[in-house]
Amino acid sequence: MSYNEENKIFNNYKNKYISNYVLKNIDKEIKKIIDKNYLIAKKILLKNINILHIMKKKLIKYETLNRKQIKKIIFQNFKKINI
């Protein structure tokens, strides 16, 4: 699926059976979903910025982290948010 920035229509849906009105509504709904989830992801990252800083310090010190080390950092420091 490709997105055409010029006319704001997803090219896979562009055919003679779907009106421009319906295509524009599909685009609006997709944009709402993307925008909502972007804000949720941003909120989670900002609330847990400490995890990124801890990982940064560990990576500077050790150069690599394995899966077990990353999980330990996350689970010890993760702050839940209300969505």
C-alpha cells in the first residue's frame, strides 16, 4: 500500500468502485488512529525517559547489552501510565 501525498488517497483503494468521499473518510480515520497511537507512544516514552538514560549510560560503559540486561532495566524502572 502506498500513500500519495498529492491527493491524500491510499493508492490501493483507488478504483472505480470507491468514491473520493469514501476514500477521504478512510484517510481521515487512518490519520486519527495513527495520531492517537503516536501520542500514546510519546507519552509512554516521556514518562519512562529514565530507562533511556539508564540504557545510554550502560551502553557507554559496556558498549553492548543483551536481552536479559535490557529486560532487567525496563522491568525495574518502567512506570505505567493511564491511557
